[in-house]
Amino acid sequence: MKRLLGIALILCVLVTLTGCKSKPKEESAAGFKPALDTQKSCKITVAGDYGNFEALEAVFDRFNEIYPNVQLSYVKLDDYNNMLGTVLESKDKPNIFFSYASMIGNEQYSPVFAHMEDLSDPALGLDLSCIRPGLLNHDAEGRVRLVPVLARTYGMLVNNDLFEKEGLSLPSTLTELAAVCEGFRGKGYASPMMGYSLKSSSCFMNTVAYPLFIATLAKNPEALALANQLDPAAGQSMRPALETVERLVKTGCVDLTECDKIGDNYNKVILRFFEGDVPMMICTADTVSGTKKREAQSEAFTKAPFKYSFVPIPVTDEGGYFIDSPSVEFSVNKDCDDLDMTNEFMRFLISNEELNTLASIKRLLTPTADLTLDSVYAPFSKVPAERIISPEALGVLDPLTVQIRVAAFQVGKGEISVDEAVAKYGSFK
């Protein structure tokens, strides 16, 4: 009898413990309070163009601690830009999908915008105040239909240990940059600055030119309007940016022969930087996002690791700019199944804790105010307010960006002069 009683007590304890484990959390550590039945069962799909999105899957796991019966999944769409409109009309339409500022004003995406929910609707309860205001785009009716979940900017990876070894300081002005490059060349570094330069898309020339071009337009609303209209008169606004690109190449800060050996602006750029002999690698934060994973993939970095950071490129004698732009934005398909739970997930995601965690895992800039979250990006938290520019808030349209990208590439390559590029504004393809 004693043995049977003991077994019965053990079974009771096990049942109790099992019951405790299966009970979902009613509130997250950050204070998120569920607004729906936590036992509800449904499926939510996020569609995008990333090959994988492990950082988002981590958010899925935390959401499932509260809503254990919601099946969340991420799917990559092939030929994303061309297929998105069709997929949103299909039987298996996604609940949430990647959206980009470049879609704004482009008639190709009119069917896509027709499916977007207004995420600024107070009834949804999304805390958009946790996102830096300059990242939010409001349409003519005041609606927010794209919400940034990851941010990006333009700059350069710097090998901090190399600067210390050679007794040189990080430059904060264009004049200092020229002097630092001269100092590195004198110590045997053939190309103090490097970057991808094989094609205009993602070329380092645009990474240098775009911030200065946008800064020039920000000072002149009339010039910005002309630039968005692709009016040739806006070409003069490109001149300071193009002259800076030309100066970096002609003065030997950048050796194009060495840069042309880099096969792409992501994996190859990172691995080349990790060789340890490049003081400054020009790239975007989208490239920087891949650095953490590739530290272990680089034999050179594994053998001789060094401290590195991502800093603004000092393109003027006043300093560099922080171009504060979204990298990935989420939009909700207002015609999806289980719209209530889809909005509940968005309410969970749009918070300081979840957005910071997402950015930390993906190693991109967080869209929240916490720019010191990752020490690699910390230098951008020190950029003065007057040198922080948000293209989305300015109303910069994508056709404008094509003009500066192609113009900067051709000037940097020596294919055309600055004067020729200025005259051709509006005609670059």
C-alpha cells in the first residue's frame, strides 16, 4: 500500500508539473499583454526576399510563449518585386510582407499598396513612438503603411587596431581623411580605403556620394523637387558629391585596381576586410550585418582578430552624415486571413525590446532610439542632430537614387567627367 501510495503521489506531481509547463504566459517580460484568446489557433505567414530570417524566427518563438497555438512562418519569394502583387491576390496570400521605400511613387506597386493596412490606426494599438520619427513615411492622407523593423545607413568599416598600430587617428573631416590616407600609403598600404567597384549597384562610389547628395538637396527644397522630377537642372546638386568621389580616387585614397578584385559587396567585401590589412572598407550597414557570422569563416580573422567599428565617412570638412533609412519594412495585408492575430503579432513586434532584439541578432541598425545597442554602430549615436538626414521624411523618391548611383560610378571609374555627369542628370539608367 505504501508503495502504491508513493507511486500515486509521484504521478500527481508529474501531472501538476506538466500542466504548469503547458500553460502559456499571460504576459511577456516586457509587459506585453495579450488582447486575444491565448489559446486561439491560426497561421501567420511573413513573405520577404531574404534567403533566411533567423532573427525573425527568434521573435516567433517569443510570441509563441504567449500564443502557443499560432503557427508563424517565413517564406522567401523568388523574383520578389515582380511576384509580390500576384502573391497578394493568391489563395495562399501572406499576412505580412516586406515593403521598401523604393516602392513609394512607383506605379508598378500600386496593386501592392492597395493591400496595405494603415498601421497608424489607433484601434490597432501599435506603439509607433518607439521608432525614430524620421524612419516613418506618412502618405498624403497621413497613413503609415510601411513600418521599419530594421534600419541601415552608409559608412565605412574601420580596423581600429590598425589605426592604433600605425599611430593614426580616425578622421572626422575630409581634410583629415586625406591626411590619414597619405599616412597609410607612406606606411605601405596601397589602398587605405577599399570597397566594391565592379558594378554601379552597391558600388562604393554611391556609398560615398549618396549621403552628400541628399545633404545638399536637404538644404534646398526646390532642388529636391527638381531632382525627384529628374529635371536636368538638379544635376548641379550632384557636383559636391561627385567631386568628393573623384578626389578620393585621384589622390590615391582608393585604388580601383585593388577594389575591382572584390567579387561582391557582401561576402567578398567582408572577407577582404577581415584579411586585416584594409584600414577602411566603404560599405553600407546591410554589408556590416554579415560580419558577425563571417568572423569564424575568415581564417585570417580567426588567427589574428581585431577590433572594428562602422563609422560615417567624413565627406566634408564639417564631418560625415548619418543617413537614417529603413532597411526592411513590414506591411500588413489587410485582406489576409486572421487579420486580428496578424495585428496582434505586429503589436508585439513593434516595441523597443523586440525591435532591438531583432536588430541585434540580424546585426543591423535598430529603428529605435538605442543606437548604442551594438558597439559596432555606436559611432553613429555621436553624429550631431544637424547631420542626421532621413530621406523618407524628406520625400526622396527612388528614381533620384538611380541618378546619383550611376553618375558616381561612372565618374569614379573615369568614364565621364563631373561636368558631363551633371549635364546628364535625369538620363542615367
